[in-house]
Amino acid sequence: MALVAVVLAAATTAKAQELEPRAFANAPVGLNFLILGYGYSRGDVSLDTSAPIEDGKVTVHSAVLAYARSLDAWGRTAKLDLVLPYAWLSGSAKIAGKPVEREVSGLGDPQIRLSYLFYGAPALTLEEFADYKPDLILGAGVAVTVPLGQSKGRMTADTYVAALASFSDKLLRPVGVNVDIYPAKGVAVTVPLGQYDSDKLVNIGTNRWSFKPEIGISKTFGPVTLELAPSATFYTDNENFFGGRRLQRDPLYAVQGHLIYHTRFGLWTALDATYYGGGRTTINGVEGEPLQGLRVGGTLAIPINRYNSIKLAASTGAYTRVGGNFTTAVIAWQFRWGGGL
């Protein structure tokens, strides 16, 4: 059961460690965005000191291709996102003093996201948007992950070791663990339709539902914007976990905050932080440790011209009681067109 603890602690922590500034930013209707990104994550997993796990480490290289479009929905701004990830992961640990390793790579599950800004973000053309002054914005959304991912790899030991990075679900599904991370603000619902084998610890699907309601608030003061997004993720039971065990998970609570500074040249930068707690797992009546941690980071977006921009981001764990503690760096290129550009 020690290895089970590694998987569950890392997976649940990854869900709580999202850092996504400008989730509630308005945009002109009709704009299209094409995004190509690369991410690098490296870190470890912290467990209860009674667990016979030492030196758990993981490295993830990932690529993401995404498309987004700004829409007019009942006079308010909405956005559709389509995401296709691919990742390469290598991990190692000592379990009861025995070293184990794993390497895996593959295509992740595509994601579809629809978000809606229902207050403070009217649907505007590019010409109208030039006179728009953001103030208080409230938003909501829903994300669906299509269970089409695949993975392949080679084992160098007779025991699985699994640890996950914290950047997003886009990077992690290819390792074979569905951690149900969704970038949308509002309510995220996970449908248990993925591949699942109860005889295996590592699966694409999770054989249970999860529900993530989230409230998002964005307030602008001149060139500065403050964002706050508290959330809670609720889980149904998995009655057939790893050989017929019953897996239960307590709600996972998190709050995400961003301090964003905009310039008149289109460049913006952000200080990011998220605090999370809860998510205790119980397997056949045996309780695990609840998670608790704080993650901090920064983001920089640099416009190249009217159509192209580059985004840089980095984050790390400031405090971790139980779960994954990762340092992540991301670079992404964005091309936009349409909407009168």
C-alpha cells in the first residue's frame, strides 16, 4: 500500500496546485488563438513519515497544442478552448530500500472547455473593445476531458512508482493516472468513462466522478488587477480500486490568487499563489494523511506584434505537508487572428 500512497498523494496534490492568471480577462468577440507550448517539471513527493518511501522524484517534459475562440453568448463574452497534450515522464524512488524506476510517454486526453463571463464583460467587437475599461468581472465555465489518451513505456523494476507534476492535467494524463485537473473556472465535472483495470494501480480512468465548483472574482484598479478563485472538489467512491478495494476521498479545498500588472504596450506580468488542504483518502477503512500546502509562482506575457506573443511562467512549492512538491517552467507561443485584426 506504500506505492498506492505515492500515487494518491501526488495526484490529489496536482489538482490543488493550479496557477492560472487572467482566467477572467475579457477579449474581443471573434478572435481566434492558436497556442503551442512546452513545459518542464521536476520535483518529489512528500508522504507521512511512517510510509517506507524515500527519494521519490519525477521529471516531466511536455508539449501542448491548443485552439481558443472568443464568442458572443447572450450579450456576454464566452470562450471555447480545445487542448491536445503530449508528455514524456521519468520517475524513480526507493520503496523499503529498493530502487525502482519508470519511463513513460504518450498522447494525453484532449480537453474541451467552455467559459462564460456573466458580469462585467460585455461581448464587444475589436473597435468597441478599444474603449472598454475592465472593473469587476465574474466568470464561470465547464471543462470536459475526452478519454482518448494513450501511454507507452518501459519498466526497469517489478514495482510501479508513480509521481506527478503540478502544472496541469494537460501534462499528466500520459503517465496513466487521471488526476482530473481542469483549467476552467466555474464547475468542472469528470465522467468516469476512461480505460480502467482494477487489477492495475496505474490507469487512464479513475472509475469515479468528481465535481469542482469554483467562484472567480477579478477586480481592476488602473494597471493592476486582483484575481481570487476559491474552489472545492468533491468525489464519489471508487468501489473497485486496485484489486477490489474501496477508495474514498474527502473534498479538496483550494484558493488561487493573482496580482497582475498591465502595461500600455500589451506586456503584463503576474505574481501567483495557491493554498490547498483536505483531500484525505481512505482505502478499505484505512485513512491516509490530508494534504496541505502553498505554491507560488510568476507569469510574464510579451507581445511580439499584433498577431504573436510569448508567455513565460514558473512556479514552485513554498510549503508542502503531504503530496507533490514540484518546480515547473513553461514557455508558450500564441498566434491570434480574426475578429477584425
